[in-house]
Amino acid sequence: MPGCAPPLVDKVRRAVEELGYVPNLAARTLVTRRNDAVAVVIAEPEFRIFSDPFFQEQVRGISRELTAHDSQLVLLWVEDTGDHDRIARYLGGGHVDGALAFSLHDEDELAAVLRRAKVPTVLGGRPTDGLGPDLPYVDCDNRGGAREAVRLLVGRGCRTVAHLAGPRDQTSAADRADGYRDVLGDPDPALLCQGDFTAESGARAMAELLERRPDVDGVFAANDLMASGALRVLRERGLRVPEDVAVVGFDDVASIAERTDPPLTTVRQDIEGMGRLMVRLLMRILNDSGSGAPAPDPLITPTTLVRRASA
């Protein structure tokens, strides 16, 4: 208590403890104009959020950092386009100080929702063209990490390297596909098979790839879940990993990469750390509000290659 004599401070603290005083949050909000709550908006349906460990790690990082700032997390997700109005009303209703949004897709109406709400927002991942360049974001070096993965496969002697790509409408998948092309130049289009970041899509893409190009001997999957599906198909077909086909993933989600058969070589991004950085960036924006400070630059975190048995 600045400006108060120590004996008075001690008396006030004892009274607070004896009376069990709890601050009136509504009254404090009127004074501070802060709600001490942040919305986390994930542009995916519920089953993806609770089945994909990537989202769990990112939300854990966000939650821990918000706790350190004495703020609450409000989780919002998008089952279908009908949820956009609900999210817009909530964000625009003065319930939260800001929003953290990730897994956005091209031409997603959620971009317009975030703009209409006019709450400070930080994105997880490089924004799509529809969101514009001015929203701050946190991302990893997707393209550089992909290049490192493909160089590993080429360096171990793989002559036919394929890519199991993520969804075309997400920038992380597009950047990883670009990194694949950076190393291989102009690869055979048959070596690029589309998926959607799920294990099931990885299995389908791997089966499709083996039909198109049975000579494939190296696979870079857009994430660890897709790589796990690919490994399952290779095992079912009697192909040895890495002797017949080497496989590299992306993310380094421990609950996946350490438990595949064989354990997965992958590109690590600090998923939980990126969640923490999103919160810190948002808190900086909130603290600078009204000061005329420019919007912060995006934060791009490095990736590292984690060698295990699959490549």
C-alpha cells in the first residue's frame, strides 16, 4: 500500500484476514476497466479440440500464463457457422479484455467476427489474407522446419520423397508444403497427397501415395498425427521403417511421437511455449492501450529436428 505507514498496513491486512474480505470484482472492473478474463477462440469443432494433443498443449500454455497474470480463460470453439453470431455477441459484450485465436482457415467468417468485436486480439499462426497483415501473431518457422525435415530424408539417401500435406486453407500447412518444395524444386505432383492434420487422413494419404508411387522411400508428414496414420499403413503393407520408407513428422507432440512404432523423428515446435507467448503479447497490448504505441511485431519461434528411429 504505497503512501501508508507500516503499522496501518499491518492493521488493514489483519482486518482483511479476520473478516474474510473478498474484493468486489464488479466494482474493481468499474475502476480498472479490466475483466481479468481472456477468450480463447479455436476455429475447430469440439471433437478436434479434445482429441488432438496439439490443442491441449497450446491451451495448457495459455492457461498457465493467464494464471500467472491473474486472469481467467474462457474457451470458445466453432462447431459450425451458426456459432459465429454467438461468439461475436460474447466478444463484443464486454465480458473479456481480449482474445487469443488460432487454427483459423482461409475465408473463415471468424476473421470478420474478430474484427467486428473490436477487442485486442493475438493470433496463433500466421494470419490468412482475409485477416490482413495488421493483427499480431505468434508462429513457428514452419517453412524452415519443413526444409530441415526434407533435407534429413534426402541426406539419408531417400530418392523419392513425398509430402503428406495438411489442409490447403491453413497457413501452417501451406508453409510446410512450401518448405518441402524449397528443397526438392519441382517434385512430381503425385508425391504430394492431401490430408487434414488427422491420423485418419494421414493413413488415407499414405495408402493413396503407395498406389500412385510404390517406389516412395521417404515421407514428410505435415504433423505427427498424420505421420502416425502413415506409419500404421506402412506396417500393414509389410514395409519396414526406416529401412524401406523413412518418415518424418512435425510438432513433436510427446504423446504421439514417443509412442509410435517406431518412435517418430519429427520437427519440434514449442507448442506450450507459443501459447505462453500469445498471452504475453496480448498483455503487452492491453498495458499499452491508449498510449499510442505501435502494434507489436509478430513473434516467430525456431524449430528443431528431433531424431528418433523412423528416419
